[in-house]
Amino acid sequence: MKNGFFAFTGRIKYINRWALMRNTTYETLSQHSHEVAVLAHALAVIGNKKLGKSYNTERAALLGLYHDVPEIITGDMPTPVKYYSRDMRNTFEKIENNACSSLLDMLGDDIKDEYTSLFFKEEKDTELWRLVKAADKLSAYIKCIEERKAGNSEFSDAEKSTKALIDSLDCEEADIFVKEYLPAYELPLDKLK
């Protein structure tokens, strides 16, 4: 339906993540997208202030906010399924691209072009998408920490593999975040002041 985009994407709050895992606290795709936007913005700020980069911090946040919107159509595909094989990943990429096109078709032609680059990566945003990927992995790692702190050992393997993945990203901004800001996620509320 034309002009149904915003009503449809508003349903992001109904999609739970980590479907194959026992959770102490459920996380919706909306919550995750917000956290990724905040983290992508933070990584861009870190890059600008500590590494002399010139990232568009607002654009990083916007890409983070929209990075999983196609999952409103596809659902949150669990990582072991999504990356089971090259064929599975290629098939899922086609499904995601079809979902992106379907979502864009719900926009009026007068504004559609403003959203296209949020769904289909453009070369000008390559470095920002690298930060969004790191933010996405940081968000997953934070979820694992929260679950461990709540006494849920279900996420222990995911925590180790996600940390290893973050370490392998070769993203200096993420390395700085892990060293300087991630330890606070281990603390209880009264120790954060």
C-alpha cells in the first residue's frame, strides 16, 4: 500500500530478537535498533574526536536506526541459521533485498529517494556502515553481558563468539569503546555515577 511505510515500520516493536535463546528479558527489534543507533553515533564521535576522522555522526545514527528495519518483513533470523552456509547467506540476502524494495514501495514517490540509501548501501556510506556493523555486534555483546549478569548461562557461548567477532572487526573505534566504555556495563546501577 502506498503511504503505509510508517505504519508498517512502526510494527518493529513487535518483533523479538534472540528467538532461539532463553531470555531473562526480551529485547525487541525496536530496542535493538535504538541501541545500535546510539552506539553507531558514539563510534562516529570516538572516530572524530580520538582518531581525527570526519564521520557524519548524525548519518551514522540514522543508518543504525534503520539497519534492521527489513526484519519487519523477514523476521529476526537467528545467526546460526542465517550464516549456516554460503547458500543460506546468499538466499537470505536476496530475501532482505526484496524486503527493502517492498518497504520502499510503501512510500510515496515524492519522498522515496530520501529512504533508499537507508536500505541499499551506497559507496559514500561504506565507512559508516562499518561502524553500524560494529555497533550491531556491540549491542549483541551488551545483551550477552546483561543476560549473564541476570544469571542466564544460555548466552555464554554467544558472549564469547560475539566478543571474538568484535575483536576481529579491525575497527579502532569499537576497540576504544570496548576498552573505555564497555566495563561500565558490568556495574550495577548505583556504581554508574
